[in-house]
Amino acid sequence: MASLPPLDESLIKALAHPLRWQIVESLVHRGEASPVELARLLDQPLATVSHHVRVLRDLRSIELTRTEQRRGAIEHYYRAIMPPFFDDAQWELVPKPLRRGLAGQVFRQVFSESATAGGKGAFDAVGAHLDRMIVELDDQAWQDVSEALLDLLRRIQTIQGESDGRRHEETNARVSEIVLMHFEIAESLASGDADGDRAGLPDRSPPLP
């Protein structure tokens, strides 16, 4: 299975119309919905919503999940498609409410899949990773870490392409999931006590020997 290309201008174009990003945001929160349901939810004409759904579909921002027979017609249901990753400049262009909705969707999916897979031994194999590191960074280091993670994601995409070139359709492949998180925890965990800004924060990870 070839990897998808990194986020390009398609999502930015898809979200250029305010109704389109409302549609994507609604799909993120609901999981899936039909144009009929979206039109009712957003209080918009069905023809208008259907048009923008087609645009989003053609831009590969959403995809068809299933169809259902309803009163002599076929109702189409769609879900939002997450790109492999966003770089910093692209993420900044995404409206903040949509950023939070997309992040929430990813969290729910990752936690569900990792818990299920872990219970079946997914982390038993040599090479599996479950890592956590607490660091304390100035502004320059924060940006450096972000760029390092993006470089890693691009390298992983290259590795995926090399793997695709080595195997044939009949060759078995190990399907794995890679999750990276880099987020500021001070606001969410610090208690704000007068004793210092680190009150309530986890201890920093020790340096490598």
C-alpha cells in the first residue's frame, strides 16, 4: 500500500470556503454524515452542501464510507480524511476550531487502536516503540524539535516508498502505526502555585548516559 503524499495545497483549497471547513469539522466530530444530515445540521440548502461535499471529495479531504437506501434514493455517507502530517506553515492556516477537532479525532483513534493492539501483543515485537520524553525547551529548541519530527516523518515516507518498490502484491507486509506527539504541557498541568512554574509538572527525562 503506497503512502499518501504529504499535505499540499489541496486541504488549504478545500478549506478556503467557510462552509467547506464547517463540513469537514462536522465530519470530524460526528465521524461520518451524509449531505442530507450536514445540510440539516448546518442549516444550509442541500444543493449547496452537496456541491461542497463533491469539492471536498475531489480534493481528497473526505471519502465515501458507505451508502444506504432511503425512501427510494441512495444516501451517501462521508468521513474526513486525515493527511499523513501537517508542517508548521500548513497547520497555521487551518482554523483553530478545526485544529482541535482534528487533534481530538486522532487522539481517540490512536488510543483505541493502540489499546486494542497492545492487548494482543502488538508491543511485544523487537522494534516496537512506546516512548515518552519530557523536555524543557526555549523557543528556538521548540522549533528545532518540530523540524526534527517533520524530517523523521518525511524519512519514514521515503522508507515506505522503498518498501513498496521491493515487494509484490502477493508479498506479506507488516502494517504498523507511527504516532508522534509534541505539545506544551505547562498550561494543562501546572497548578500555578507560588512555589514555581514547575508545580504540578512531570519531571524532565534524564539525559542520555
